[in-house]
Amino acid sequence: MTPIFKPYMPQDILPELENILYSGQLAYGKHGRNFETELAKFIGTPYVLTISSYNQAMLMALSILDIKPGDEVIASPVSCLASNQPFIIKGINVVWADVNPLTGCVCVDDVRSKITLRTKAIFHNHFCGFIGNVNEVNSLAKEHGLWVVDDCIEAFGSQYYGQKAGNLGADLTVFSFQTVRLPNTIDGAAISFSSQKLYEKGILVRDYGIDRKKFRTLNGEINPDCDITLEGYGATMSEINSYIGYMQMNDLPKLLEKQKENSKWWDNEIQDKAKNIKPITLVDNTQPNYWVYGVLCENKAKTLEEFRNQNWYATGVHINNNIYSIFNNSRELKGVNEFMNKFLAIPCGWWVNHSNGNSQ
């Protein structure tokens, strides 16, 4: 059966990986900096940091933006649990926004209605790589003096008006490079920043609040005059993970193009199927990365079984997070319910051989 996800691993990486393993230099270093440079080129912004995991990256985002316990953030429950658990860890109140049932993207009018004096940020999730209403969300946030974090856990390489995710006007953008993403660093993440000021704060927060230029004296001892003023994390990416990610950067354009080609094939296939299945509606001027191909179906369970019987591992991918008691906010959201009752993801990744339904 063609899988919905498959880890990508570049060829010819073993010799240098062995060199790294026995080099005595395993922590963040030259390969980490090289990876960040290539990510910055790809995204189109100079302000990019690699992070050891997506969870750490999300926690860092909250620290960098000084969002504190008791503050409110507005987020979509139509997202990965990994996107929202960090709010609970930090004692932040999540206010769920409803979504457009045709796109799965947050409903801007509903976001507007949820803003209060306690609201500090909008976490704009781009579900399964499908970019949302970026300009509208960014304008709303600016109107109310709120931060915007683009949650691109599944959206690396997706585009809006020709600009790549990570460079769409949000204050911060968080990516996941976990095993089934592109690029895949086994575990890892990245944050891109809208300004040098936030970027420089991010460097400190990533490394326990330490300013490495001042942390040690000339003889290598810890400098007592180097104060620590920020909360921070041990969240730098190792040289091994960094090198694996770096070696995939040249392959990304062809992998994303293959996924786009697969989506066009699915467009034709779905058009020929029963009228009770249709592709999800794309927001104008967006280009998904087609991590998956999304459809809406009137009978989700039946359609899932039909695809699996044809050797396509269809799945709902996520479940709406507002059902979980940990968030203490389980209110009913009409658009969320309608979308989740109909959404199904079909394999569309670089490994899909659409001519025979097999994977490469």
C-alpha cells in the first residue's frame, strides 16, 4: 500500500556522517551554520535558526515573544497536537478559532471576534501544507497590536503570492523537520524571523540565554560578569542532524515539484470520481507543498476504505484538538466539525508513483 508519509534520506551521506561521529565536534557547529545558510536562501530571509525539535521551537517562540502564563493566544484546533501542547506547558490560555469548512484555514472573522485585552498573539496554522488567509490575518493582528506566528509544521516549501512560507510577514515562523517532513533531519525544526532584533533574541533563547561572545574569559573559564537575563533552552541542533538536513537542500526543488505533479494527477482522478468527493478549496494565490493531497467527502469512513482497498493509505491525519480536556476549552465550532467530518488526506509525496499506485 502506498504510504501517506515516507522519510526522505539523501544518498552518499555516510562517509561524512562517520567523520562527524569521530570528530569530537558533535554539537552545533559548521554544519549547523551551513544548514541555516541554505534554509535562509531557500526561504528568502536572512534570519533563520535551526532548533533541536519542533516542541522546543514552539516553546522558544513563546519565550521570544514574552507570552506569559495567563495570557491568551488564538489558534486553530485543526492542527497537530504538537502545535498546541506548548501552550499548556507554559500556562497560556488557548482560544480556539473556527475554520472555513471548505479550506480548513482559520476564519478571519471568527478570529476577530475572539480578540480580547488578554490576547497576545495569533498562531496561524497552515494545515497539512495548505496556506491560509495570510494578508487578512496579518492585517488583523497589526490592527490590534498582536504578534503573528505562522505555524508551518507541515508547510515548508508552500507559497503565497510566490513568496515561500517563512517569509510571509509573520513575526515568527516555526517549521518542523521531523522524520516525515521535508527536509527531514530525523528530529528538528527551524524558526524564521521578521527582524534582526527578534533573531538576535532567538539566538540567546536557543542557548539558555547565553551570549557566547561574553560567556567565557580569555583563559576559557566562565565569565562571572556575563549576566543571564532571559529564560532559555538547550535547543541547538546537533551536527549530525544538521548535516542530514543540509544534504537534502539541493534535492528539495525536485521533490516539491514531484509532489506538485502528483497533485495534478489527483486533480484529474478526483474529477472523474463520484460527485461526493472533491479537492479542498485553495486560498487564492497559494501553492501548497502537497505534503498530502486533501479532499472533502460526504462519507469519510466509506471513502477512506475505498482508497485503502485501492492501495492508497488515506487518513484523516489529525483530530481537532478542542476535544482534549487538557485545553479546558472544548466548545463546539461549526466549521471545525464540518471540515473534520469530511477531510481526508491521500498520498501525494515524492515517493508516489501515480501510474500504478506504488511507492518508490
